[in-house]
Amino acid sequence: MREKLGWRDERTVREQPADEGLGRVRLARGQVEDRLVLDHELPVLERCLHVSHDAGIDAAPGTEDVGAAGMSQTAEGFGFDRDIPLDLPGGVKSTFPVDRAASSPVFLAQASIGQNDVQATPLQMAMVAAGVANGGKVMTPHVMREVHDEQGNLVKKYDQKTFSTPMSEDTAALLRDAMVSVVRQGTATRLAEGLDGFVVGGKTGTAQLGSNPPRSDAWIIGFAGPPGEVPHVVVAVNVEGQEGSSEATGGRVAAPIGAAVMKQALTPPQRADQAEGG
């Protein structure tokens, strides 16, 4: 498993123990950085997601097995390179650069982790999180679920429709558990702020902008819901142009926003007569 995923033990070593996940890490090129380091008691996938891709995994071997066509097909299953049937005008496609990815194993590996020429909207990434949370099924997004009149009577209800099923239930369960682990022990711990009693999963992302001083777009996707139930809410947050470029940027900047949004969504709405004490 470690060889298959290209685990870089020979290039990254611990300098000191890091029980809380942060430690000084010496890289092969001689640099020493403060980074999230790996808990080797965890399964490989969870270790990779805990610290984001560049701290512990070389994506190239796995992506070469899948190939550019296979990677593109899976991305398309989630909605990339497709028109999303959203009930609002002006939707923008997310794109996976299959031609560029096919031209080089390096470009393919970069694209597989969302780097290089990959472009994604927050809606697209929310759909990815929803597919993981929903047992592998991505539902057609809507702006509204129901319309009610002033008396609370149902006027219109939008039927739920499956947009695609890009992965199996088993694969979705594996990713769902790994994302929960990222919130409990990895870069996304702040996504659970204010959500005591709920199961919360997430994955951070940092899109470096190549600027000096370093700046990045800070990302997080996630889900939350009561224990033992399919998650009730998903979220995708992108905060543009933030200072820093480490894999912890999304967890530090975007995660608290995502937590606040999900907390609000999971709080039952208060009716007007309740607010007035009636």
C-alpha cells in the first residue's frame, strides 16, 4: 500500500515527536519547516488526508495507474466539464484539464490533487462533498427545497433527483470516515467549532497563487449531521488571497466560516409566532 501510493518516507523525517499533529519536519533538500506530521498508527488514506497531499504523498504512481482518461471520467462524474442544471442563470463550468494531464505524468499528478490548470467553483466542490456524504450519489442542486406561504402551507416542492453516481457506497464510506478523521485529528479541526453532538467531516485545500510574499486561496469542504444518520448539510468555502501557503491555511481561515454556516443550517428555524412569544 505504501509503495503503491508513493509514500515519501525517504524524503521527509520527524525531527521531534508531535502528539498534537504539529512538529518540526526536515525535508530532503535541507529545509526545516513547521508542518503537520503523520500519525503512523492510522490507515494510509487518513494519514494522507490529515496533512494534505504535499506533506506525505507523491500522487504520481497512483495517477499513472488510473490514467488521464480515467481521472477525467471520474471528475466528470462529479460534475466537472458538465453543465450543472442549477435553477439560476449564468452557471460556470468547473474543468479538469484532461489534454494537459495526458501530456505528462507530472501534470497528471498535479491535476489529480487540484493543482495546475484544474478550475472548480464552490458549488462544484459542495457537490463533491455531498457525493461522499450521500453514499456516492450526487444530487441535482437547487436554490430552494420548498416554497411556503405566510401561513406555512406548502406551495411548491422541488423533487430530489440524482445527478450522478460517481462512486460506490463502499468508496464513499471510506472517504466519509477519512474526512471525519481529518476533523478530529488533522487540518480541519476548526470545522467542528460549535457543532458539539454532530458528526463532522471535512477536507482542507490550499491553492497557492505563486506570489511573493506567499498568498493562497483557502478552501474547505465538509459535511455534518446527527450520529448514525446521513449528514444533513454540506458546505464549500473559498476565501481568496489569504496570507501563507501551507497546507494548514484552509483549516485556519476557511474552516471557521464553514463551521458557522453548518451550525446555522442545522439550527431549526424559529417561526414568527415563536419569536413573538405566541
